[in-house]
Amino acid sequence: MPGRIVVRIALLAAMTALGPTACELSDITLAEPADLLVVEVVLKAGDTIQTAFLHRTVSAAGGARIFDATVTVREDGGGPPMSFEADADSLCLFPAPPTPPFPAGTCYVARGRTALVRPGIRYTLEVALPDGRRLTGSTQVPGEFALVRPAAPCRLPAGTGMDLAWTRAAGASVYIGETRMDHLVAALRAAGVEIERADTPVDLLGLAIGSADTTMAFPGEFGLFDRADPELHAILLAIRPGLPPGVRADIAIAAADRNYVNWVRGGAFNPSGTVRVPSLHGDGTGVIGSLVIRRTAIDTGDADLPSCP
Amino acid sequence: MVACCLIAPAQARGQTGSVTVRVTGPDEAPLPAVLVELLADGGGVVRADGSDAAGRVRFAGIPSGRYAVRAQRLGYGTVEDTVRIEAGRTAALAITLREAAVGLPGVIVEAARRRARFEETAGATAGELTQRELKLVPAVGEADVLRAIEILPGVVSTSDFSSAFNVRGGSADQNLILLDGIPVYNPFHLGGLFSIFNADMVALAELHAGGFPAEHGGRVASVLRVESDAGGPGTTVDAGVSLLAARVAVGRDVPDGWLSGTGLRSARGRVSLRRSYFDQVLGPFFDFPYHFTDLQVHGEAWTAAGGRLVLTGYTGRDVLDLAGTDSFPLQVRWGWGNDVVGATWASQFRGGGTLQVRAGHSRFTTGIRFPEFRDTDFRARINQSLVRLDATFPAGAAVVGTGAAVDRLSYANRAETGGAVFADAGAPGSLAAAYVQVRMDPADWLLEAGIRGDAWLPHGSDAVFVAQPRVAAKRFLAGGTLAVKLAVGRYAQFVHSLRDEDLPLGIDVWVLAGARAPHVVSDQVQAGIEGYVGASWFGAVEAYYRSFDGVVATNAADDPDDPDDDLLRGRGRGYGADFHLRRERGRIRPMLAVSWLRATREFDDVFAGLDPPQRLTYAPIFDRRLDVDLVVQAMLPRDVELGIRWNLGTGLPYTRPLGAHVYYEYSSIDGGWRAPSQESDSARSAIVLGPRNAERYPPYHRLDVGLRRTYRKRWGTLTPHVDVLNVYNRRNVLFYFYQYDETPPTRAGLSMFPILPTAGLEVRF
């Protein structure tokens, strides 16, 4: 979030001031940290497959994977519970499982009609481990909404931008715009822009805050949190007026609940790292968030697509 | 017995009177800082005090009889006169000093003024530092008022890198900092590393740490009054260069010809300019992205009737200009600064009363621009305009003070980038205040009673009225050399700073009380004993308790659709005791301050995962349980001055992480979490906190030494100075970093200042 950028600037300023004066202290070896359960659940409205990712705080041992947890989500007001079972990592993690020393987590999946999450409904999560540890929390799924502009994939002239627009989702804390642009680096190079990066898909985020902010400029307002990234800085400057020709941008607009936002945005300052604001309470930490996602695409090369409105 | 108690003061009151002495120079302009002594028949000093800016000294509670009055000031000849004091009356005496080549050191006047405060102030706990004293407190580069006041009891600093301070359990934003009576909202350069006050322009810094009377409003923890120095007489130049900046201050008497027809008898003005120079010096070699500039103007004028007009102006700017580097390519222009302007008119009534009218304006602004991304708008601003009137007048055996003030404040804070508005708040508000206070000194007592009423009218929100009664009593013992004192009062505050006090550097972003933030009400009681041993040694012990209802903290889990939940509303309290021992005269003047504090804050705990959140009580970052300051200032032969400060503080609280976990970003495009791709990408990890501020850093201690030598030349003086901070290179902890993602896990950290020698040069002519 922009706080991160400001904090980074502040830290740069601080280091300008403190650099000549502050000194590093000697490292002290610590005992193994606490073994805490971390549960991340993001319910996706309209989907009949829901995933929960369970992992642990890092430790020298790497942390054993958790296969014996009981993960249940209940809809407020009744209905059969949504039961999660341990399943393949590839259902939770993209594009591949992490490599050591990151500890592996365990992907739990719920399928079928009972896994269907409906907009506007409150759901409660309960995670229980055989050793008695327990985590609980609940989420209010944002309301239904629809994309207005573009309602379907469309063609946009190169070098131009457009305002994405959608209807209001009740209870949405923010709308997260996410785009994945294929062949962008190659297209920029072809246009004479010097980019030091492989021609892999470029993922960028945009943000509209509050349920009433239902527009986002494309592509200028994407990449909000990457402007200070050495790899992306030049790309973002180059695409501010619009994309070069021959680029396809898949776009997802997600209405997110407060829990999701609190978890991703980071909380209080602590010199040891980012603090997430959890929505789970009990023997560990984590999030039970919810999203309502709508997808579209914009292309600057596909002549078969209709023009963007 | 009750009757006896009631009758005794009445009898005593009937046997004492008062005298007001007004001292002027040969041009009949009032002379401040004149040592005025009241002498008994035998020549012994009954009372002594330094004259105020209006050249006035008042001695009250004096047994009736005939006394000699002696007035002395450096550069003037001594004058003696006599006065008869009659019971229940106030005598008036006017003394005119003539210029002479000899006089007395200023230190004697300071000691007299402090003694007078002990004798004539019942409630306020005040500490002061003159320019001479603050220049002898070792500092980074050059003398700093806000650093120097940290040696006073009850004052806690949390970091070598910040000159923000906390007083008796109050937050840093609860200190009212006044430049010639006008509030300054962010009196720091470089995010707090040092203050905006150029020591050459400071005549006096006076900190009221508690028990302040009804005339003071606006903040609940302390009042720091910084008074500018008009310098003089004649044309004066004070210049200096230090590790931080180069500075010059030029003062000059206004020629008589310029004053004809203005009604003024004399006038004087002074201008100072200060700028950091590293960006210029290092420019040819590499970009140094930061500089600051400040400009201060101070003028004083006197009328024939003794009226005094003071004009004050200050403007300062800090600029951080990052051009963009390979590792941080973003171009950033960040600027911040204060603007202050004020005027004060003070005059005296024939009967000994005074009238003071003040008007002023203060503004703090900050803004960040990203030249390449013009959709970004980060800015914050607060404005305050004020008009206030204060009057004092004798009423029988009492002195009555009364006044009123009208303030207009506004703030505007906005954070927008990439089309997303993260914060947008702002509103004006008006503050109307009035007070009345009465001071009486029957026999061995000093009694002060007053009430202040603050009416706060925020735009778009309900008006608030806070009545603030304040009572203080002091009972003198042992022939007036010892006193016990008690002060009780209520205080209110209608502004808050959102600066995170956990950060070592930061800028205050202010909000006004209203729908978004509560106002602070603080009930305070303090009691103590203080007194003199001989003419030189002063000691005091004082215990206090303070509650703070309505403090705020940033809500890390606010709802973007609720504009009024950005801030958490909380409570706090502080209690403790301060001990102070100092020698006020002599070539070697030691001072010892010992402060014991317990402070708490209570807020909703948004990090516990509960909805609604539960309340959490914890020790705030400034909860330094024990703070000891030992200071020695010595005037050595050959114009050498030595300043030594040793500071010991028990460890400050911090929150220890229990563990760290990988942070998996969620992707709506993929419908799942992204696996981290790099092994040691700290941005991909998060920490789980233990109980808030339950751990403590190791004790802090540091020895600083400063040495100044003045070379007297035909044209003026030259004073090189050397300061060495942290002489024995103590590694005081700034932060610990818990690195749980390392094998094995480690705790690293950053220390505050290592041994840090600095030097500077001052020129005066």
C-alpha cells in the first residue's frame, strides 16, 4: 500500500541521517521460535472449489506439514458445513510449491455444492488440530457486482488508456484490480524502450478504496505498489499513456472484504518485519477473507475483438 | 483550632505588603534581566529577582517597613534606592540605570530569577535553561534547545535520533511548544534529529512540566516556552558553523531618527539565517539529497510609557530530493516546514497591573511529490491563528490574572496515488477560551486558584466545553527556605499528532478533535517538597498522577467506508516522581535529575483477530521507568567552559516477535496463492507479534562532554567548541531485528549513536 512506499522513503531518509551514525549490533543466536499455526482462507464467491492453506511459522526444522487438521466453514443461518480435506499443493499455490528453506504448507480443499460461496453472506471458519489447537474467525462476503466497462474482452488502440468501471458491491472494503500482461516486455523493446527483464508476464495491481469507488484507469493506475521496483519502474513509466501494440492484458477486479484487506496491507511498525492484521483468533494467526471476482481482458493486437467502449 | 487556622493567615496578611519595581535604561526603555534585590536595614537580602521583559519585578508578602532596593545589570552601574512597604498595600518604585563599564555576571540574575520562582509560584513545576546553559549541554553539531531540556526532571527521550520528548507520561504531541508565545507544530529538522531553534536566537527556554496555571491551555502534558533573544545593544553579529549547518544572526538598534513620530522610544531587530551545507559541499562528489533552511526574525520596541512590542517571525523548510538510483529508481521530492508569525504588545498599569495582547499565526505543511507519477498527492497541513489577551492586576492582598483567547485552527491531510485515495481528512475548528486566576500569599502560604473554560467548536461536529479548575498551594517552612506544595487541575487538548512514536524519525501529521478524533481531558495531581540549602543549592522532590482520556492511535484495521474510524480512541495514565538537585551559583554547577515513571495506554487490540476487538493495556514506547541525568557545567580559567552530561535510562519497551511466517500473496487471476520465488525476500515474510511492549531493551546510558573556549579579540570573540557524544561508545539499542528465517535464527540490531565527536566555531562581534 502507499504506506509502504512512504515508509520506504522515510527509511531512506532515515538511513541518510542515521547511516553515518547508527551501528549494527552483534548477532545473537536465538532459540527456536514458537511453532505457530498460520491459516489462510480466501473464499471466492460463485466458486464451488474453496481452498485453505495451512502452514507454520518458520523454523530450522522446516516445520512438519499439517495433514490432520479439521477445517470447516459454516454459512451463518444454517446449511451444511463446508468440509475441507488435504489435497494437492497445486490447487493452492501458483505457479509451483516454494523451495526450501521456505516451509511447505498444506492445501485443504472443499468441493461441490456445499462449497458454493454466495455474495453477501457471512461465513465462519473453524480450524482444529488433534493436539487441541484451534483457530476461528468469520467473513462477510461482499455483495454481487458486475463489470460495466468493458463488460467483455475488447480491443484498445495502442498508446491509449481507458477507465474500467463496475457496479457497486455492498460491503466491499476495496476493489483490487489485477492484470497479467503477456509479451509486454517484448512489445516495449520493439517500441524502443530499454527494459532489463526477461519477457515473462508482468503482473500489476491497482486499487479502488471503499465500496463507492468503482473506477480504475487502465493501465495508468496499475502497478501502484511497484513504482519503486527497479525491474518495473521503467515499464510503468512506459505504459502510463497506454500499452504498446500486441499486448494482451487479462484483468480481474475483485471486491474484497475487510479481513482480506487487513491481512494484505500490513499493520503496525515493527523493525523485525511486516505485521499482518489477522482475522482469526486462537492458537495461531491467519485470515478468513472473501472475494467476489469478475474477469475481462483488453488487447492491443487482436483485431477480432470488439473495440473497447 | 479551625478558627485559629483561619485567623492566622488573616493576621499575617494584615502585616505584609508588596512592592513593584520598574527598571529602565538611560533611554527610559524597560530593562530586562536586571538583578533587583530587596535589602533589610542590616543590608541582608530579603528577596531578589530578575526583571522581566517589561523591566518589572514584584515582591509580595513583605513585612511592612523600610527597605533598600538595589538594581544591577551587566554593562550598567549599580543603583540603590529606598522604599517603604505598608501593610496591605503595593508600593511602586522606578529605577533608572546608567551605562557603566562594569557589572555582574548574568548567572547571578538567573539564580535570582529561579529563587524568585520558588518564592512566588505555588503550583507550576518549571525548569529553565538560558542560552548560556543550553550551549553547554553537549549536542550533535550545535546547541539544541529540545535536546537540552531532556536534562530536566520528568522529561524522557526515546532515541538519540529524535529530539521529540515526553513529559511525565504524556505523548510527544501533548507538549505545547511556543516560540515567543506562538505554537510551533513540528519544531524539528530532519524528521526530529534536531530542532528548528537556532540557539543563538534563544534567550530562554522554560519548561512547565506540570501544575501550570489557568492561563495555559491547549496541551495536557507540558508547556515549553522558547523566548527569542533580541541581543544588543548596538550592532551585533553572531555567526557559527557546525557539523549540521552554517548560521548567522545580525542584530541592530533602530536609529532614533527612524522612530520619530512612531511613538516609540527605542527599538531593536535581529535576523538569523541557518542552512545545512552538506548538499553543497558534497555535491561535486555525490548527491546528498537533503538540506534545510530556516530564517528567524525578532524585533522589540519600547514606548516612552514602558509599553513593549515584540515581533516574531520564523520560516523553515526541509527538502529531501531523491533523484532515483538503481536500487530505488523512484524520484521523490519531499518538503516540510513551519511558518510562524506573531506580535505581542505588553504594557503596565499605574497600579502595578499588566496588559498583554498577542496575535499570531502558525502553520506546518508537508508534501511528497513523485515527479514521474503526477497522480500522487501526499500532503498534510495544520494552521492556527490566534488572538489572546492577558491581564494581571493587584486586588487587595491578591493578584488577579484573567484573559481570553480565540483560536481558529484547520487541518487537511490527503494521501492519494494511482487513483486510490488512502486518506482524505480535514476540517476547521474554533477554540474560545477564558480564564481567571487568583494568587494570594498570606504569611507562609502561597495560594493559587483558577478556572479555565475552553469551548471547542469543530466544523461539522458537536461543540465541546471543558471547564478546567486548577488549584495550587505552597506552604513555606524553615524560614522560607523550604516549601511543601500541592497542585490539582484539569487540562484539555483538541489536537492530536498521528506520528508513530515507535519510529525513531518521523513527521507530525495533525488532526483536530471532532467526529474523527476525541478531545483529550487530563486530570492531574502533584505534590512535593522543594527548597534551598544556602544561596546556591536547590532541591525538589515531586510525585504526580495523570490520567489522559481521549488519546488516539492509528487504526490499522479501519473501514474505508467509515470516515470516522481512522483513529482508535483510548485512555492513558502516568504516575511517578521526580527528584531535582542543582547548584545555581558558582563556577561549577552540577545538576542531578532523577525521574521515575509508570505510563500506560489502553486501546482496542486490532491484532488479536477478534471482532469486536478487546481492549489492551500496555506500556507505551516512552515508558522509561527510571531516567537519571547528571550534568556538570563549569566555568574554568582562561574562558574555558566545560559541559558534561551522563544519562542513564532503564530499558524502553518493545514488542518481540514470536515467530515469522512466509507471506503468500493471493492472486485473483490465478485464484490462489503465489509461491515465493526467492529464498531471502524479506517482503515475502511476516511476523507474529508477542504481547505488546512486554519486553525491554537493555538500559541506556551515555556520557557526553563538551568544551568551549572563548578567545576575546579586539573586534569580538571567537569560540571554538568540541563535543564528544557517547564518550565510552556504549552500544545503546535502537532496534532489535528478530531474524527467524535464518538458520539458526538470530537477533540482530542497530545501535544509537556510537562515539561521535563534533566540532564547531562561533564568532561574535
